Amino acid sequence: MSKVFFIPIDSYDQTQEISQSAARLLGHLMAEGHIHPASYIPLKVHFGEKGNQTYITPENYTGIIQFLKEKGISSAYTDTNALYRGQRQNRTDHLKLAEEHGFTQLPLVIADGEYGEEYVERPFHGKYFQSCKIGKAFTELEQMIILSHFKGHMLAGFGGALKQLAMGCASRGGKLAQHSGTIPKVKARKCEACGDCAEKCPAGAIVLQPKAMILEDKCIGCASCIAVCKKGAISFSWQMSLGKEFRERLAEYAMAAQTGKTFMYLNFLINITRGCDCESRRMKPIVPNIGLLGSMDPVAVDTASLDLVQKAKGKKVFQRGKNALKYAEKIGMGTMHYELVELSPTP
Ligand code: SF4
Ligand code: SF4
């Protein structure tokens, strides 16, 4: 059984209370886990897609930043590039959006490079993967604080700690492998034969004939070309993302991202929407705010989050996500059995 610490908070306007509670939870996790902090511990966040209004804003992380500073620990905000088109699909636009969304208190690190080309193949012995493409910057660190906004997600069921690890730590190619398992395709009618994709492809897998064509035997599935093509001529199939298998693939990637690392997980049960922060639209919360949860076990913290949301809603929601939790437990990533320990917001 894993411990999950909980600080109830019922208003999103209480930014200072949220910020202080997050720092208190983090301090508690470090003390309980006897963690000797590394000199550098980045904050894994989601900067919120352009137009999204319900992502967790940086003011809520001020307490954590102050906590780390007082301990002499350096930090950064970090994330990887998104697979689909939007303002987070390459490092340049992603950094610009992060600054527009106010993430200016710390340096910003996009862990998989400009187009997703900076990654490490981490060996993994799973049902679906023998290796996983993890953003290079993540493979080089010992510790990280995974800050997850708990809310719904169209394909995963919900987005919490597991999804932050799986999609959030994977390079663009790693995201492609989880979603599709196939290489990208060129839509000839949209291709203007500019050659940008061929020039940037790290595997020399694109030739112009005269339109772009991907050589299947050379492609390494890094997904950089999807971001490079400004005409939207390169895409992939979402077909595999619809079934239970996708959520099991997601759990394997989550495990690969955290293996050998000391990660601390904080879930924000605030502004709990049906859709994800990746969605560029205004959304309404489906339940009142609940609070913050912290654990060293990503499976336990997501299970407890799901249970609390369902209790608040008075019925089952985000049920698809249970596939990932059950599979993550089966492969030894953590446990769905937890003890909920309530803390007060102040010591
Ligand atoms: S970058 Fe896009 S438009 Fe240019 S050659 Fe490649 S597929 Fe065609
Ligand atoms: S063709 Fe394959 S190897 Fe080349 S950029 Fe696209 S996904 Fe990466």
C-alpha cells in the first residue's frame, strides 16, 4: 500500500493557499521518503495550449520554487514538444507560448529539442516496447517533480501523473509510438515539395520525387517531420489510440520514463475539466475544486485522484483511464492500493 497525502482546497482563487500547500506537500514527501535532494530538480509541467484557460498557472508553483531556492536547489520548468499541430509542436513556438502564459520565474527546458530530435532510446522489456524514446534532458537527471493537472482526456481517460510521464516525458517519436505504432505518411496533395522535411530528417528517410516520400526502411519514427512541415502535409494515424492497448502502451512508456529515477508526484485537483490542457478552448469544470495530492507512487496518486473526482461527481467518470492504472500496477510501476493521509495547508 502507498501513502497519498492530501490537502483539501475548495477555491481556485486562493492561489497563495494552493502555492503554499504544494510546497508543504513537497516538503512532506521529501521528509517521508528520506530524499536527499539533488542539486538540480526541474519541475515537469504542462504550459497549456494556446487558448486553453484552465491549465495550472505558474503562480501556483511559486511556493515550490521558493522551497527549492531556500534549500539551494536549482530548477527549471520543463516539457516536451507535442505531437499534433499547435503552438507546442516545436521548441521555438513552445518557449514563446510558455512565456506568454507567464512561466518566467525559472529557466525553460524543452527536453526533446527543436522538433523532437533529441531523445534517448531507453531499453524496456514490455509487451509492446523493447525500447522507449525519452526526451534527452530527462534521461540526464536524477530527480524531478511531476506537477500534474488532474482532468479528463479524450483518449487516455484522464490526464494525471501517468500521462505526464508517458506522453510528457516521451519525445515526439515516443508519442507517435504510443499513439500509432506506424511511421508518418505524406499527403501528396498538400505537399509543395519545399524539401524542408528531407533536409531536417535525421535518418535521411525522406526523398523528393518531386513530392516528399518517406522511405519506410529508413524511417526511425522520430516524428520530427510532422512538426517541420508547415503545410500540414505529414501526419499519422490515430487509429490505435482508441482502444485499451493504447492505454497499456502509455503505461509502459510511463514506466520507462521513471525507471531508475526519484520522481515526486503532485496532482492538482483544481479546475477539473472533461478535456485536456492540450485543447485550445474554454472549458467548464465538471466538479468543484478538491485540492492537492502528493505521493512517491504515480499509480497510487492517480488512483486516489480518480476516486476523489468520482466521489465529488457522485458517479463514475474518466473510467477509460483505469486500463492504464491496472496495467501499470501489473507491470510493477506502483499500486492502486493507497492510504489517504490528510494534511492541513499550514504546518
Ligand atoms: S516539408 Fe511538407 S511541403 Fe515541404 S516537402 Fe516536406 S511534406 Fe512537402
Ligand atoms: S521520416 Fe521518419 S525519421 Fe525522418 S523525420 Fe519523419 S519520422 Fe523522423
